[in-house]
Amino acid sequence: MRPDDLVLTSGTTMAINLVAYSYALPRLGPGDAILVSRMEHHANIVPWQLVAERTGARIRVAEITTDGELDMDALLKAMTPDVKLLALTHVSNVLGTVNPVREVCREARRRGITTVIDGSQALPHMAVDVAAIGCDFYALTGHKMCGPTGTGALWARREHLEAMPPFLGGGEMIREVSFEGTVFNDPPHKFEAGTPNIAGFIGLGAAVEYLDGLGMGAVAGREADLLEHLQREMLTVEGLRIIGQAKDKAAVVSFLVDGAHAHDLATLLDLEGVAVRSGHHCAHPLMKFYGVPATCRASLAFYNTHEEIERFVAALGKVRKLLA
């Protein structure tokens, strides 16, 4: 990967919007389709809806199984000639599902379909090689990677960056300005209008160096061990339901306990000194698929411990007794 193929953004949301407005908007029209998976974060759904409204293109949904895995047979059938772009998360922020993005991108490329991969939840947990994945665009968020908020990036194939018009205008993204017209800077500067988040990107650089020092292979191994422990212990709690049982998962577990709304469950766990996330997790279509308004989500990282897992499960047991 060349450094000049990486556009600095405020995060994945900004990166996907850049692709939507600078790449997709000028190219799509009536009769075209955008294929989006059921498990996407809203940031990888709403920009495509906005583009579809302006171009006359349609959104088509790539469905998942009840285990939370991408239905590959259905996906391949959905890759019809009218599909011009496919948007897919590398790792689901709700289910932890690790999607087979390399296989998906290979099949899409054979059919001439442009691929946009949301890598927000993948880069903190595993080594990522965009060249090996074979995608056209790959988006990332800095604060998911131990970096500051307001940082992120978009990796894109050079030919796309060269062909795409600027998304925002202002300083830095120009070579020469006159009232008769403007000559734009080379990518990635063409897409980096205005003063960048200097302090934030210095912090993100330090975070990347820190993760590199740990070794992403070591991070993935540590988190896989923690995840196996967590899921095994959670399944001993009566009335607990884990949402999403994909074979290949990152260290994220969404769950519910009988008799409690996710928000109430999170509050009760908080009283026991345990912090989990509750809500729809910016994934309304996924919540609808599972027939729930919200879930609780326990997220692990390499710095968590087996002792913390034991404390969490003990707190779940106490809360379960309160609900009985």
C-alpha cells in the first residue's frame, strides 16, 4: 500500500460519504443497484440511500443467516448485472461476525462490481492487508484503534482517486486558484480540504505504532482466547441469549436476558461495576431481523483479563436472580 493511496478523514462515516458522493454519485443512475448487507452499521447504509434517492438507483439487501453469518449463496445470486457497488462490513459491530471479504471482493471483481469495505471493527482486532482483500475502498476509524476521536482514513485504489472529483473545496486541496477555474492537488490532498486534525493524527500515528509493537497476530490470539472464555461462561447463565453465533467472530458478544430490556440490564450491570453497551448499536435493520428493539453488547480487547470475565459473569448471575 502506498501512503498516497490513504485519504485522512474524521472517521469511517466521513470516508464512506466521500466514496458515496465523489465516486458513486457521478456514476450511478436509474436501473442501477447498490448491494448492502443486513448487518451494516447505519454509516454504511444511509449514505447509499441518499445517493440512491439522487440518482434513481435502488438499494438491494444481502441477507444473513440466523447465526449472523453472511448468506453467501444468496449474496452471489444477488450480484446481478445491475449491481454496480457492494458495501460490506469486514466485522459486524453488533455480532462480531468476521465476513469473508476476500472471497466476496473476488466474486464482485469478476462481475465488475465496485466494493466498499467498512473496516472500523476489523483493524483493532486483526492484521488487515487491503491488497490481499482485493477491495476498491477500505474505510477505518481511529478511535476504534486506541487513537483519538475525530480521526480515520479511506484507502482507495489509485485509479479511483485519480478519477474522482473533490468532495469538499477549500485550502490544501488545490494547486492553483483563479476566478476562471481551479487546478486541484494530487490525491490524497485533493480530498483533504482545510486544516487537518493535526494533534489527532499525531495521536493516531502513536496508536498505530503501539498496536504494531504488540503485533496484530498476538492481539488476535489473545482476544480469541478471551472470547472463547467469555462465551463459554455466558452460556451458563440461565435465560441468557447470545445474538449471533458465527463460526468466525471477533471479540464482541451481543446478548439479552429473559425478563429485562437491554437498557435496564445495562443499568443493573452498571450497579455491579460492569460496563456494557446497550441499544440498537446503529443497526436498526439487524435488530429488526432478530425481532428485538435492542441488545446489550460486551466488547473485549487485548487488555481485558480472564478475571474481568469472571466478574462480569458473576454480575450477570446476580442480575438474573433479581429478575427472577
